[in-house]
Amino acid sequence: MKKPQPLVYTQLRQKLDTSQLHFKTTQKIKPINEFIGQERAHNALNFGINIHKKGYNLYAMGPAGIGKHSLINLILKDHVARLSTPPDWCYIYNFDVPEKPIALQLPAGKGSQLLEDMKTLIEEVGQSIISVFESDEYKIGIKKINTYFKLKRDKKRKKIKKTTGDKIPYLYKERHDKEKELRFKLLTVMLDPAFNKLKKKYAKYDDVVNYLKKVETHFIDNAIDYIIEETKSGLLDFQRDNPDLVKYQINLMVDNSQLKGAPVIFEETPNYSNLISRIEYTMREGVLVTHFNLIRTGSLHRANGGFLIVESRKLIKNRDAWEALKSAIYSEKIKIDPGQQIENSIKTITLNPEPIPLNVKIILIGDRSTYYFLSQHDQDFAKLFKVAVDFDEDILRNQKNILLYARLIASIANEENLRPFHHSAIGAIIDQSTRLAEDTEKLSTYFHEIKDLALEADYWASLKNKKTIHAEDVQKAIQAQYNRMDRTMQLYYEEISRNFIVIDTDNKVVGQVNCLSVRKVGNFSFGHPTRVTARVRAGDGKLIDIQREIKLAGPMHSKAGLIISSILASRFNAGELFSLSASLSFEQIYCWTEGDSASVGELCALLSALSQVPIKQSFAITGSIDQHGDVQAIGGVNEKIEGFFDICQEKGLSENQGVLIPAINIKNLMLRDDVVTACKQKQFSIYPINTLDEAIEILTGKSAGKINKNGHYPTDSIYGKVEKRLQEFSRLRRARKKNLK
């Protein structure tokens, strides 16, 4: 039997050869002005923002922190600068149907001009009407009307015995009409110049001119109501706080006067009010009332003619907002539904504003699970969001990307006013990026973590009054991050060191193996060993997984148990009745268990229990297994190895301890320096395994055994002993059945 060999220490961590970096510090390199990697996402974004067809909105997917916002903003910044600035939008009073405010479109900047012009106009004509009402012409005219109707009324009263009295109210109406006619004549002469001046200014815009005509007519008809007589002085004054003057104001919904190009709006809180709009109300005599100037702008209004970015998870939590957004996309209109904000039990006087035409590109940002959920459960989603923008979590670790990474760090240093980074610090950051990617051939695209690391390395360098950041400052920052988050890990390790949680790292035990798990607490993950035990007896072929039986195991864990049963039945029971009953337990695990990374270890524990050959507890093992007995890749390999190493180190390294990992996971190894050093000094070992046979041989020190031409395993091999034990169980089962008969 060829003795299995551990990995050499150089295979345990990828280290950047800084001779590849042809600079001493980041001061000597050009900061980056492009995005690193994400070619697929980049192409999808360019396609999505440039295709002008219905339904081609975008969904940018990927985990938080990989630069979705940054890339989208980078691409849109250049794109929108080349687009035309969209128009302003206003709501104005509808003099014909007051409950239906009119949407008014104007070129960018004209809306704010009209707003100010109307304020100036109303103030100007307000002063003008005082002049009219204080004029001799008006007073004489009113006096003549009063005299005429007094005489007419008196004449009527003399004839009252001969006629009915119903004509006297008619005189009052006639008098009112004459007064109104006088006011209209005098006010028109006085106000026409101001209104005509404004009509001329907006002569290109028919809707504005028509609006000004209605304003003038309405203002003249109601001018008498806007005048108040001062109590003390008896002088007339313009009643600026008259609520009816609101009708002449402009509700500027969208002001693009300061915008160059198209808008890009990010809606952070996408509820109905923020996304679509809201109408505010005031209570008057027990009734909620409103007016067109209390219609508030939504982010759809501000993004109209450009791009609206929304986080998908927040949006779909607000179902009303999500449904309203889909409706707006379908109809290409922003329609405000006042019923969204009013309880049915409250009496309300509300509005039904004219919908505003919508031309916007929506970009949803979220994780993949939300994208898949919407694709499966929302029949509108696929029709409205046809462009998937899928972000990668890593990029290739090649010379091109390494140099781009260095330039990225130079950019961070410039933007954040950090010290220059020595090339050794760049190497340390790139190596940490590879660890984050969990792949020696990749670099992480979680750029926010890289930025945080750069900021913190600068801090530690500052404490030593360094002018340049070196590798040791980066390592200090990494360790400090780890120490800030490792409280739960230290408590768990303390439980092991005090034997409250039993983990053996020295002895040999039958039917027991150290498997490895990863525990995640917030953003912090750590590995630790888990004791797995197996018991066997003659039975009816049932494998009891205790975690599964008590409903503390997920489907992947349960699947692994079925694969283990399949391997045992197919390898060792050809032509025999499978008569094994066995139980597997993850000892001292009281929480949910999921995944199949312990399946190789579980099967080894069963083989040990069947063969009665003990397993070396100085080893821990991780790996998934298939029905052919081949070992498959697992996740979290670095944390798992380091977790067992830390326990062994606490108990005392014996030079016999180590971890078995799937050989395919060698390319994921980016172990801590102390683990690499221990392996270099032969105090700890990492063994790669490809098959179950290799695993059981390392764990027991015995040959697994190869099947001979007679279809059996050598009697002194592990498999031979297992085969013999299972045959005994079969004989016992047959004997029991015979006795029962």
C-alpha cells in the first residue's frame, strides 16, 4: 500500500510574487478609471440601457458589496450626459373640473420660471385691484348703480299692493350683475397688460396661454373676495392669505432647471408615497380636504426621462408600490391613486390628477434568490424586466487583473487621502482578496471589503507614524478585524478546551470521527470540529440519522444519509440480504444541520464501527461523497482546517494531527500563516483525498482492501472486516426469521 502523502506547505497558501509589481509604492502608478472585471454585467447593462423597447427594464443581481451600484452609476454617468434633459412637469388648477388637476409639460427650466412668474403676477394684480376699487371711476360707477336701483326698488315698493313681491329679489340679482359688469370692465383694463405680458412670454406654449386666460377670467370674477378693509384705517388691502389664491399657484412636480442630461434617481425607501406620489390632506369640519398644490412628487416623476434604481427586496415588501410600479410601466403613465392613502371610514374630498406620461428605465438591484422568486411567482416580472444583469463574485487572478487591483488601491488611497501603499502591502491585499474568493485562481469582487481593509491598514500605519503602508500593516488590519468578531468562536473553543464539548485530538476510537463544520455569526465565519459517532447491529437495513429523525436536518443532509446507505448496500452485500441497522449522531449539536460535507466522515465512522478498527482522533475530515465512493468538493475549507488546527494547538500539537480534505479543494487553500508554518515544521498535516478508500486508510492506518476475482475483499483489510460483519448480521437475521416460523 502506497503511503498517503500530505500537501507540502507551498500548496497551502498562494502568495503574490511582488516582483510582478513594477513599482515601489502606489504613488508611482496611475489610479484606475474603469471597473475591474464584470464583463458579463457590463455588456448586459449597456444592452439594457440602450434598447428602447417596452419591457426591457433591468434586474442587477448578485450579493451585496460586489459593486452593483458602483458599476451602474459609472456606466450611467457617461450615458445620461449624452441624453437630452427631460421636461419639467407641473400640476395646475382645473377651473372646469376642480377635482381633476391638469398636468402641464414645459421644457426644462420653464416650470420654475412659470412658478415665479405666477407669484409675481398675483402680487402685481393684487395691488392693481386695490387701485381699481379705490378709484373715483369705480366709486362713481357703484354710486350710480346704487342710486338707479334704489329708485327702481322704491318704485316697486309703491306698487307692492298691486303686484307680487317676487320681483324685488330679481332687482338684487340685476344690481349684482351690473356691479360685476362694472368690475369686469375696469379690472380688465387694469389687469390686461400684466396678463398679456405673460401670455406673450409663453406664446409658444398653448397650454400655458389657455391657462393664463382662465386665471385672468377667474381672478377678475372673484377679485372682490381678495380685498379686505383694514379695521382701524379703513384702507383696502390685498388678502394674500386667502385660501382661494392657491388656485393661481403652480405645483412644480419636476424641476429639471439644474439638470444636464437625463436624471438618475435612487429610491431608498420604495413605498407607494415615495415611489408614485402622495396627496396630503387637512382636516376641515370633520372632513379631509386637499387641493392640487398638496400633490407631492414621487421618485417616478423625478426619474421620468431617465433611470430609476430601486432595491428589489425593499420594493416587493411594499406590495402596493410594486403593483403600482408595474401598472405604471405597462400603461406608460404615472397615475396617482388617492385611495392608497385614505381609510374608507373617513369622509374625504380628494383629487383625481391627470396622469403624467412616463418614459423611464427601471433598474432593480437585488440578490439572485429574489430574482428567481419573482421569475417563478410573478407573471408580470419576466414581461417587464427582460434584461438580467448578473454580477460575478470573483475574477481571474491573472497579471492583468492584479495590476488593475493595484490601481484600484491607488485610487482608494487618492480618494480617501491615505498613505501610499508599498508593493508588499499590495501583495498582502491581493492575497487576502484571493482568500475572500476562496479560490487560488480568483480575486474577490467584494470591493467594499477591500476598501475597508485599505482604510484600516492606513490607520495601523498611522499609529507607528509610518509614511508608507506595508504588508505588516495589512496583516494587522486583517487580524484586528478577526479579533473584533471572534467572541462567539472563542466561547465555543473554550467549551471544547474545558471538555464541556468533547473533542478528542489524540486517541483512537471505534465508530467515532471528527468532522468539520462552519458556523456563521453575522458576517463572521469560523470552523470547528464536530464529533460524529456510529453504532451498528443486525437489523433490517435501516440507517437512522438522529439529526434527521428529530427534524434538525435539512434535505441535503438527508440526501447524504441515503447515499451512505446506498454505498454500504452496493459494496458489501452482493447476493446477501442487507441486514444492517445503524445510527449516526452529530454529538452535542443542538441546532439545525444542513449540507453533505460530513458524509465521507459519517461513512468512515460506520466502516470503523462495522470493522471494529479504531479511527485516529488526531485527524479531522471534511468531504462530500457520491454513490461511487468518490470524494467531492466542499465549501469553507480554510475555516474548517483552521478551526481544527486551533483546537489542536490549544490542546498541544503532537506532529500527528491533521485534516483530510477533498483533493479538488486544494485550489481553495489560502490558510493563515501560522497554519502554513506548522505544516512546514511537520507539526500539522493536510491530506488530499479523492476516494473513500484513501480516507479510511489515512484515518485507520489500515488498508481499505480491493475486491478480488471471487468478489470478496481481503480478510485483514477494512472492507474485508466490514464484509464479514455484514455477513454475520445476515446470518443472524435469517436465523431469527427461521425461529419465528
